[in-house]
Amino acid sequence: MKKKIIICGVGNQGVVTFSKILLSYLSKAKISASSYIKSGLGYLGGSVSVFISIGDEFPFFSEDEVDYLIGFELIECGRFLNFLKDTSIAIVYLKLIKTYKMKIKKEREIRKDEIISLLEKRVKKLITVTSEELKENKIPERLVNSYLLGILASELSLDLSLMINELKNHVKFHKDLNKKALLLGYKKIQKGVDLYEN
């Protein structure tokens, strides 16, 4: 399997944790992968992105090369539009965060529908997650990373039991709630499939 993945968001959203769990899974599954983390002032809500190359290639991507874009925040997704191709799949949390820099510069308000429209034009498939969806499933927003990970695991047909084990190995708190979020994300794609329970 050869795939190029970009995971993006802002500080404290769990972007790096998401990538660590995925990379640990790939290692345990004996699938070669390399990664590169690009991080600004994450603790101040700055941009955080992780580039993962599954296969033998280095994780440095050119335009029109990315297979999957995992977006924790819409504006950050907009930064990577040129990396997408017409066969790409975007998994996006429809969250719009006004950064400190944007507030200072008083830039024009960017609307959710603008970025969603641009994404729809660039990708083969756009999978969206809303805050209402999380509330309906009783998943705290801080666990959106586990929910998105479940969606990606389903899209890539990854071994669910192994992914759950790696999740439990990497999260320090609320292990059961993180597992629930992962399972519900997986179920969002694999409707009607009996889910692994431990």
C-alpha cells in the first residue's frame, strides 16, 4: 500500500497524537511509513501539520500528490488545497478557529461554506464531521481526533482491533471514551458492520 496523507489543524487539537497512533499502528502491522511534523506555535493555537508517506517514499509532497487530507480545522485545510488531486479523499471537522494572528490583522472573515466549496471541487470524496454530530454521539470535542482516526481506519480498511490497541497505548486519559469515539467514526463509514468490542 502506498498512500500520502496530510493531517492538519491547530495546537491542542490532537493532530500529533493522531499521527503517533497511526504511525504506531503501521509499524505494528509491518507497513513501512515515514513522517514529517511541521509545527508553529502550537501551544498558542498555531498551525500544526503532519505529512505521512505510507510506502518507501520520503514524506515531502508536491502539488496534486496527496491521497488523504485529514483536517481538524477548516482554514488549515484551505492551506493544503493545492496538494489535493481529483482522486483525493478529505476527512474534515467543520470547525473554524480564529487564530490570534487573524484577530490582530483583522483579516476578512472566512466563511465555512467558502472552504467547503473549494474542497468539494478538489476532491473525489469529502467526509465531514460537525460539532452537532459529536454531541449527538456524546463525544466531547476534545476527542474529535479519535473520531477522525476511526473514519480514516475504515477508509483504509485497517485492522480495527490493532488500531484500538494502539489507541489505548497512546492515550493517557478517558481510554474507554476514546475507544467509543474511534468505533463510532469507523461505523460512520462501515454502516451495518459488526464492530470489534474488547
